[in-house]
Amino acid sequence: MKISAIRAYQIDLPLREGSYKWSGGNSVSMFDSTVVGVETDSGLTGWGEVCPLGPAYLPAYARGARAGIAELAPQLLGADPLALNELNELMDRAMRGHPYVKSAIDMACWDLLGKVSGLPVATLMGGHVGADVALYRAISQESPAQMAKKIGVYRKEGYRKFQLKVGGDPDTDIARIKAAAAELSTGDVLVADANTGWTQHAAVRVADAVRDVDVYLEQPCMTYEQCLAVRRHTNRPFVLDEVVDGIDMVVRGVADHAMDVINLKISKVGGLTRARQIRDLCVSLGIAMTIEDTWGGDIITAAIAHLAHSTPERFLFSSTDFNSYGTVAFADGAPQRHKGRMSASTDPGLGIRPQMKKLGKPVIDIGTRPAKK
């Protein structure tokens, strides 16, 4: 089997609640997602997706993903899409860095591997663990009272894990955390996610103020060194996210006792192949994970579900269902939230079937066209 064509489609994903706000005054109301189809000379097509959280979150942006795919795709024609390690080496030789560009292509090749083998991706990654996986709900940055009120709203939808978007004025953030914590029920989990938004001294102030609050602190500062200083100062459980961009950072973090949990985002590390390597290392080293991505729709949600659902339960801190945040569904068979949980499909591959009418015409079209019958 050889790659005969790579086509990419652009789709807008409006948010159900209107906007999503996080540290630094950043907000998004419409997500710009790129869907990639990797076609083969056997007639099978695998599907992937990449959706950066705007241009101000990580070194990634939607048009950059498409520009990178257009640059990379011609060099992948004729490659074996099932030789995933070799394919990733080929992409790395052809393009230095830019892991998010490679993610959707790698994801599509996992979908192909599942279709060829007749197995779901979760089975290929270790097997479905349990019946489903628990999800967290992100709470967009608003006033302390508004954010606290959302705890009850989302709990009625079945969520028991809540991620507060903080990282602004430390006094306001302290109030946000305490107000939200007051709304928790037994068994609920609260995470205060600063998304790199605090300076080190502000993060220390917040950490001191919430020493007696049942809350996880996530990625308080921009750099690893600053986060490590806060980690060594606080007694709260600690999550690293933005700085964990590869397996080397996991090794460094474990050596420094820098975190209890990592956020493993598929596109941040270059796709499912690299994400699985990191997942397996974390399991071996005893580090829990939230398995997710930067954002996305039905296909990314499916990929998250397969990686999360094949992870041992005691090491899966949480996961997420991005397709429930939006108003546009574009793939049949995508996971659907049920009482704050979701499960990966048992169909071959990712188990999704894109609705081509919604995707429209490809914005990148490289390779051969299938012969008309």
C-alpha cells in the first residue's frame, strides 16, 4: 500500500457557548480546523484533523497547518502509510519541527492501519480499558461567581472534573478558585489552569492562598524553570501542559519531580505515534495524564477517545470531548458524551466517516485522482 494523494479541507467550528476565554485576554469564538484525507493506491482513505487553539496559545496556527501540509504532502507520495515509525522519520527529515503540521497526517495513517487490519485504533494501542473514560469540562474565564455557577450546570451534564481558566490577576484568580471549590461535591475534581499566564511571584501568591483548597494547579508560568520553582513551593498537586512538548520533557520532569500529571496533547507532540510513546512512558514511570489535543471536532475527539480508552485507568487523570463544545458535526460515528463520559468506537480505524458535503472542496489537493468508474 502506498500514499497516492493527500487532500485537506477547512471547516469552521463555532462554539456553542459563544466564546472560550483563557489567560492573557485571549479568546476564540470560531475554531478553524483542518481535516486531512490520506488516500492510498488500494482505494482506502484515512482521516485526521488538526485544530490549533488560535495563534496565541502555542507556536501553531490554522493557516500555518495548511501551509505546512501543502509543503509536506508531495514528499510523502509513494510512502507506506502503515509503516508509522518510518513515516514519522520521513516527515521529520522533510520538515524540521512544526509537529502540529504532521499530526493530522499521522492520525490519518493510524485510521488506515485500523481499516487494513480490521481493528479499532484503541485495540492497536493496547486495547479498550473499561467501558468508557471520564471527561473534564473547561470553564471559560469569567467572574468568580459566574465560573462557580458553571460547576453546577456542568455537573448536571455528568461532568465531575472541572478545569477553571485562570492566569489573570492573582487576587481575582484566588477568588475564582475559592468560589468554584465551594461548589464542589464529594468526588469532584477541580483544576486551576493558568495556561502560562502568571509570573512566578504571582503564581507563588496564588499557591499560598489556596494551600488548604482541594485544587490542582496547572501550568502556572511560561517556562519550565518557573513552573518548577512554584512546584517546589506548593503543597498542591501539580500539572504541566504547555512545556511538555516531547518525550525529553517528560524524562526531565520526572527526574526533577516537577509534576504529578501531564496534559498530553496529540498535535503538540506531532500525532498519535509520538503521543502513544509518551503515554506508554508515563505509564511505566507512574505519571498520570489528561489525554486531549489543542482543540478540534469529530475526528480529533475520536483520536483522543482511542488513545484515552486504551490507557490504564489509574494513569488516566481525564480526557475531553471537544465535539460537544461546538455546533457543527461533520463525521458520522464520532464519540458522543454520555453522563460526562465517552467511549472509543469498536469499528475499524478511528470509526468515523466524514460527511463530505460539509467538508466541501479540498483546499489542498496533492496527488492522483481516483479513476472514475
